[in-house]
Amino acid sequence: MTTAQPRTDLDVQPTPLALLLLGREADPASERGVDCPGDLPSPSDPDLVARARAAKEKLGDKVFVLGHHYQRDEVIQFADVTGDSFKLARDAAARPEAEYIVFCGVHFMAESADILTSDEQKVVLPDLAAGCSMADMATAEQVAECWDVLSEAGVADQVVPVAYMNSSADIKAFTGKHGGTICTSSNAERALEWAFEQGQDPATTKILFLPDQHLGRNTAVRDLGMSLEDCVVYNPHKPNGGLTAERLRDARMILWRGHCSVHGRFSLESVEDVRARVPGVNVLVHPECKHEVVAAADLVGSTEYIIKTLEAAPRGSKWAIGTELNLVRRLANRFAEEDKEIVFLDRTVCFCSTMNRIDLPHLVWTLESLAEGTLVNRIEVDKETEDFAKLALERMLALP
Ligand code: SF4
């Protein structure tokens, strides 16, 4: 559970859905958090860059700006450090002198930063409506209900939960409470191996993988050599998850029915199409993609792996990348001088729309508010949730 400051009243009262789409409102029942207050500067203000720079300079070492890889260029230019969510949270913890951590990312990332930073550090999300559709797909109530289903099927004591970093603090806490660990897209294989060793009998131990079914399936099948039949999908919108007790007893991987709306868009046709369009292309995708996409790709890995692979790629090589478009475009520009051809895997535009809610007006408003001494959009995880979530994160840090 997180808390945030109360909103200011708006002069007009558009519908909640319209406000949500505009990034000026939020759904309190979702990962998007709570209302987003603020008198934002106009996006057409020609002084936005100068204003952000001035406010950041005024704050000095008191502020540390984190920029997730999928953020817009207009925001990334103000980031003190860029990276994936876990790296950024650790970078923030390593800067204790920074009183304000401005997280240009989405809600669950700001929660993770709050969990890993000291009590004196205040984590701020420039737009509280920047959630994550994948994290939204597993709520605390749904996961508690799932555990009841597993108990009734007589398998709960054989199940070790593993939660992907891309989950709310509540889900991380659930995982910590039930003896499980967190994983990232870089260490999912080690996390699953560890989890299977935790059960009394590794042969009968099962993993409940939350909330991304694709990362769970890809890791189990591609890295650990399991079969697709070893995996079942728990659908929280169906009675008993849509599974019989027998199916649950036979399964080794119980995959939560969640996915990333960005990576889930890539298809086998995208891979076949790009191979026909760009002869000699290497297809490199993120493990949040569907299993058939991962199976058809040449290489699979996290955003950090994708960046390192392109850095090490020979001149003249060709790459089709299956991850978020802001990052792919930045990489294409960066490596163009080295004669590396980098294209987006899909023909259609595929930004993370919630990440894109963090724009220059929100960043300017946040930095100027902080510079004036007004703390806005703080993301704060309650103590009990934080303690259990930290337990799960610490298990991940201790992975061999
Ligand atoms: S890219 Fe996917 S997983 Fe990442 S924040 Fe966006 S919706 Fe969530």
C-alpha cells in the first residue's frame, strides 16, 4: 500500500476516464496509484528545458533524478542515471545525500526505490497516473484468493512464489511473506532454480510466478528445459483460476495470467516480416515477449543485455529489437555512427503509454515544486509491506 498527498481541486470536472487518459487522475484501485495533483506548465512553453535545468541546479545534490530506459528523450536528458528499475533503485540507495529521488518511470518502480532507500529519502513520481498495466494485472486480493485455491487443492505447501520486479509492493510483500523471492529479467533463471530448491522435495515443488506469464514460461522452458505442459496459467478472473485441482497438482509452474502490453504486441509474424524485410538481420527480443516470439528470435535478454549486445556488435551488423520504442530509437541513433543498422521489430508504434505520461511539463512541475520546498507526489510504502517486500528483495540479492 502506498500513500500520496491529496489532490488540489480542478476548476472543471471531466469524467474520471478522461482524466485518467490525460494523466490528471488515477484509479486508486490500480497500480496507477492515486490522484495526480498539480498546475502543470503548458507543453508548448518554450522555456521548459531552461526551467527544468534551473530548478535542478537550485536543488543541487538534494535531488537525484532516475531515468528508466523506456522514458522519452525530453525526460532522459535530465536523468542523473539511466537503467532498468532495479538498477535505478539501487543507484538511489547509493546516494544517501539525495533527499529527493525523482523517479522518471512508473509507480511500482518508485515503490521499489522507496523500499530500498533510507527513511530520510523521499521518492517522487512526477505523474502519479504513471502505472504499469502488467503490475495492475495482479492485485493483493486476487493473489490472496489464488493462495486459497492452492490450499484447497492441497498444493500450497509445495508452492514457492517468485514475483517479477514489475509488480506492486503488495505483491512483493506477499512473496516475502510466503518464503519466495523477487526476480528481474536478468536473473529469472537463477531465481527459479533457487525456488525449486526451497521445497521439501524439488521434484514436487511448484512455483507460482507473478505477474508476467511470458517471463515465467520463457525462463522455465527455454532456460530450465521444462515442457510447455509443465506450465499452467492461473486466470484470476475465472473461478479457481480456471484450473482443476488435478491440473494444479500436476503443474510445476503456475503462471499468473499477466503480460506486458508493450512486449505482448510482438508476434511471430513480426519476426518473419522483419527477416524478409532486412536480409541478414539478427532478431533480439526481451523475455517479456510471447513464447513463440522468443523461440523464433536469435537472442533473448533484458534491456541491459540488449544494450550490451549492441555495444559489442560488429560494424555493419543488422538488428531488429523487440522492446520498447523509446529505447530502440535511442539505440538506433547512438549506433548509427558505428554503421550498425537497428530497426524496431514491429511495423506499428509501440511505446509504453504509461511510461510516456512522465513528460517535460510533469518533470518541470515536480522539480520546481521541490525547489520551492513543496514535496509533491511522494510514493511511500507502509512499514509492514516494506518489511516483507524487502525480505523478498534480500533473497534475490542473496541468490548465488
Ligand atoms: S513496458 Fe510493460 S512492464 Fe514496463 S512499465 Fe510499460 S507496461 Fe509495465
